[in-house]
Amino acid sequence: MNDYQIARNLGEMFENATRSLNLVFDTKNIALPPSVTSFINTNYYNVETTFTTKEIIKGLESSNDNEVYTVLKHLVGKLATRRDVSEVEGGNAVGYGFDENSETVKEIVQLFPHIIKNVNSANLKIKRLVYIMLLSFNHLQQDISLLSINAIQKSLTDKSAINRSLAIRCLSGIRIPAILPILLLSMGKLVKDSSPLVRAACTIAIIKCAELDTQYNMIKRTKAKTKKDFKSKHAKNTESIVGANGAKLQREYMVSCLRDETSTIYQLSSYLDILLSDNDPKVLSCALVTYHELFNGCFDLLHNKVNNLVNHIEDMDSFATSNLIDIMTDYSRLFFEPFTRLEDAPRELRDLYGHLMN
């Protein structure tokens, strides 16, 4: 028996003894020695400790936050250090580069229901680790993942801005098309949240939501079109068509959706329209990145917002600044009169130049 097993067994012995005392005496009158109390309440497991499946389940269902956190940290660490990136022939990589056939992934998938039970934990460290596991394996356990949606929705109204931002980012990262209506409804409230952290998280959620919608609905449309246009036995495979012309098809899909006010993409553009009018530089930085990635060229979203974007450019991050310069270059070519001297340039461009020179 090594030192780690001895320490763990001693910890369990002390905890069992404490529970026994609680049955006989009033816990308020019990005063354990400070050394024993410290030993019980601290993390007496080590990173080199190995857990059996039974021990992991027991830890995940424990009422002690330290035990739950230790086991979750062990699982996340095990997943990170044994990640199997599928670059092998016929690889079966799923989400985040995990090999679906690896023993580690199979083990965690079996433990997934026990992990998800802790999504309601008030401990922020535990909640973050549960979110990591949920984002990694939700597509492999869709029914169980959907059971966590209600708990995540409750976190969207939490008093803590950190919890609200984590909740919307986690919700948007779940790759199950059935949650799109819930996600859109939640984002409609949070784009006007009082915290810049939450509003910035919403801009990231817009990208993830658009990717989820495009991934399923665009391919669905393409399959229908392929079935109609290529009825012969030599018809091309739909996936190869999407792969070869992915960018073009995605652009066509986005443009068609922007004409449909009931589409997911149109609703996302309306949320981004609100965020581009924000006064917080961090929110504007994230909104510009989202615009440049998804809606670049849709200048209707920028009308009446150019001055606001230009006035905050000094406080934006460098990536957003670079995007704004590219966007303003295309915008000015379409909507501003040509000029040869800076003095003749529109006020927005003169202000932009002034901010960049400072």
C-alpha cells in the first residue's frame, strides 16, 4: 500500500468517524483537533493517484465539494493528457480531437450521467469542470445532455455575471440542433445584460449558434438539392460537394437566410446589430470579430454605427482594430465619395486616421 492509498484510507476513516459522532452528539458541540479538521477538509489526493470506477462514482455523488472537485479534476486531467487526436487512417475523431474508440473516452462516456448531476453545484470550480465535460461529450450522450439544459438556463439569471457568461457560452457550445430555439430566446435577453462580460460572451455565442445552424440546415438543404439535381446513379456524394464548395455554399446559405426574417441567421444578425451599438470596447471588439467572420459585407448592420466604432478603436484589442480597418476600407469604397486629400475625406475617416495616429 503506497502513501497515497494510506492517506486516502485515513481520510475516509476520519470522515466515517465524524459521521458516527454526528449521529450521537450535536455537531455544534464537537470540536475536532485543528490538524485533523485540516486533513479532512483539504485535498488529500495527489495527481498521481489512480481511481477505480467505483471510487469515481462515489466521489462524483459525494456531498463534499472537495471530493467532487478532485474527481472531476482527475477526469479532465486524464482526458487532457491522453487525448487521442485522430490523424490515423480512417480516424474517428469527434469534437475537440478525441478518438471515440479510445478507452479513456469510453470510460468517461459511461460516467457522463454521474458528471452531469453536478451541473447544479454552487461551487464555481466544479461547475466549470462539468461544463468542460459537457461541451466535450454532449454529442455522444444527447439525451443526458438535454437534461442539463434546464440547470444551465437557471444559471443565465444568476446574480453573478461570471456564472451568466459561463452559462451562455456552455449552452451555445452544445452541438444538438434541438436547443437552437432555447439558445435564441436566451440570447435575446442577454444581449442587453448589464454586464459587459455577459454581452461579450453573447457575441461568441452568435458564432457558435450560426455554426450549429449552418452545419445541420445547410447540409440538409444541399442534400435535398443534390437529390433533385443528380438523380442518376452517377450522382455525386453530397458530403463531397459540401466539402469542395463549402465556403461558397455557406455564403449562399447565409445570404438566403438574411432574407428570411424567421431564420436563425436573421435573428442572430439582429442580436449582433444591438451589440455593434455597445459602448464597451471589449464587447465591440468581440462584435467586430463576429461580424467579420459571419456577416462581412452586410453593411446594413454598420449604418449609424460607424462613428461609435471609430471612437472606441483606441480601446479595442489589436485583432478587432485590424478587422475594423479592413471593414472601413470596404465600407468607404461603397458609401463615401472619392477624395485625394485627407482634408476632403469624410469625418469618419478623418477621425479613424486621428485615432490610429495617437
